[in-house]
Amino acid sequence: MRDDLTIVILAAGLGTRMKSRKAKVLHEAGGLTLIEHVVQTALQLALPERIVAVVGHQADEVRAKVAGAGIGFCVQAEQLGTGHAVMSCREALAHLPGHLVVLYGDTPLLAAETLRRLVARQIASGAAATVITTEPGDPTGYGRAITDDHGDLVAIVEHKVATPEQRAIRQINSGIYCFRADLLWKHLLEIRPNPVSKELYLTDIVEILHGAGYKVASMPHTEASELLGINNRIELAAVDEVFRRRKVEQLMLDGVTIQKPATVMVDAAVRVGVDTVVEPFAQLLGSTAVGTDCRIGAGAIVRDSRLADGVRIWPYTLISDAVIEDGASVGPFARLREGAHMEREAHVGNFVELKQTKLGRRSKSGHLSYLGDAEIGAGVNIGAGTITCNYDGVRKSKTIIGSQVFVGSNATLVAPVELGGGSYVAAGSVITDAVPADALALGRSRQVVKEGWAKRRREGAKALPEVSRLRT
């Protein structure tokens, strides 16, 4: 990291070829927005206070995405070209000495090491600027890098105005520059509007600097895919695939078993401990952290959650904003929503849903239950079909269940309500009042049996005319 390096990230455009109402840099690849990827790379080279993002379309949303990075922002109120975008930073940055790198918010694959080489080459060359160039498979549509006999750049010519001889040149401009900051600010205002588009293009600075007698160096780079920006959803999907492949490969190198890695989706910020096994088609998203010796079942989706060591997530379970402590198990086909917290060795089974609920140590809810806004102690058994009625149409209320409570199947707990420690709730009960510790609570009417009623009903139905039976 250098304290004399300034980085400007151009992120003001909408990106019309994305066919989206959302600014291009807010689209995601690998679990982060494009602008987040670029800012993370920039932070490996420069101090946050010397990194500036130029924002325009949906500026507030772009700022919010990278607010925690500590970088600065400049506003390009009208999008009048790349040269105009850099000009919008002149007042804020022109006093800073050293070198200045220009990046784009839609080039998330650009590696920090490539930029380090660019800065080093610029410093060693003594040039006014150094431009990264590359040779894509098809250079059509890209600006050609025009060089002199020494290999230095004299101009960048856009494809649509290039001569046939210039179009035969395969070396193109990547748009990524490192400038001597003082010379950039001295000559930047010499850029003139393009006669057709009326925009100010930063590419013109190469010819301006050359005309002023300065050297402009090039740094050829063989990995063209690393440098090119994202322009449409197809390219976005391809970049997303690159990030996800890198992530699962790194996890496997770090000691995680991933079965059928091409089917598994892991976001950039996710952390997974050694000897954890991730089964096919699982997704680990957002800021999820998984401990050691866990198993994530096939088709499970875990987002923004913390899983401790030895946790077992069975297949096709959905978990979001939850905490699961050591040795707990969830699923299959369970759902943990925001605020769910399972303590050590707790168990949630198939078709059980937790929301804003703490399930105590070694407590279990094996089947077909909804537990919302509840505090459940240790060693509790929640019978199949139990629900906490936490919402009365106006407000949410809490259910408190003490330790060692047994709740029978199909119990309905109408909050606010408290079950004392060691108490027992009979199956099929509707509980509306507090249950003392160690008590038995029954909240159902006495069973009535009418001998022969079903037989008489069947015989009566047979005696009805056909039309009457149809109407019935």
C-alpha cells in the first residue's frame, strides 16, 4: 500500500446495455456488487482517504454499498464521458501529490497484483502516464493503441473512426491508467468534446500528453478477460461463475470438502471451517460463517448466519439471519428466519419454522411446528404440530417456556403466555393462561362418543334420492 497513490473509480453510469433500471455497478457477481469488488481491490493499493468513487446514477445507493470502506465520493451530475467524470474530481484531488490510477466500477476481475505492476512500471518509466493494453480474441469495438517505433503510445483511436490499417492493430486500450497526478490535472482540461457525441473522452489525454512532449508508456497484459468491463447480463453471469469457482476452489484448498463443486454457490464473504462437508446444490450466502466439522445438506440455503462447530444442516433447509450453536441439527425441510437462535445440541426437524426464537440446549422440535417470538429453555420437547400464536392482528407477543417442559402434539400456545419449568401440556390443548412449574395443563373439551352415529348416517345417505345426494 502506498500513501502517495490516489485512485479514482468511475461509477456514475447507468449501463444501458444491461437493460436495467439499476445502475450497472450495483449488479452482483460472486455475492458482492461490482463496485464492492473494485473498492476491495483499490484498498489493497491505496489508503481509503485517497480513494474516490465518481457517482451519478443512483448515487445514494452506490454510496451505501461501500459506505463502510471509508472512501470518498465525487458527483458527476451529468454523464458527459470518462474525461468529464475525472474532471469532476479535480477540485477535490488536484492538490494531492504522487500518482493517480483510474479504474472502472464495472471491472471486478481486475487483480490488485496487476495494478501494482502498473504503478511500478509507471514510476520506473518516468512517463507522464502508463496505460494497460491487451489483445482480446476479437478487438472489434475497442479503441486501438497506436504506438511509435519505441513502443510508446501516441494516441488511442476508437474503432468506429479508425482506418483499416489501425483496425488491423490487435492491441487495445483497457481504459486503466496510471498518471503522474500533476501532469494529469495540468492537461486534463485540454480535452475537447467529441464532435459526434459531445462527450469528453479520457482516451484523448494520451494524444494530448504526447503532443505536449511527454512519454506515455503501455503495459501489455495477456489476460484480457481480467481487464474488460461488464456490459450485459451474459458477461455478468460469466464473471459470477469465475468468482464462485475461485471461492469454492479456495475453500477446498483450505480444508473444506465440497461435493460436486460446480453446483455449489458460495458468496465472497462466507467463511467455512476445516473438515466441513458441503453437499451438492447447497448455497452459502452473504456474511455466513460456518464452523469446523459441520455438514451442509444438499439444496440447503444459508444466508447471513453463524453456525458453530459440528452443526448438521439436513437437505433442503432454509436458514437466514440465524445463530446455531455447537452440535445442533436442523432439517430436512426446516426454516430458520431472522432472530432464530439454537443453543448447543438443540434439534429442529422437518417442516419446523423458527422466527425470533431461542431454542435451548438439547431442546427439540421434531415435526410440523411454528415457533415465533419464543424463549424456550433447555431440555424441552415440542410436540408435532405445536404453534405459538404470537400475533393478534395488532401486536406481537412472546411465549416463554421453561426448562424440561413437555408440550404435546398439536398444542396451541396463545401469547403472551408462560409455561413454568417441568410442566406438561397435554396434546391438542389450547393454552391461554400461564402454567405453573411442574403442573399439567389441559385446554380441550371432554370427548363425547355417540354409539352407532356413523352407521346411521351412512344408512340415511343411501336412502336419499340421487339428486339430493348430489346437492349434498
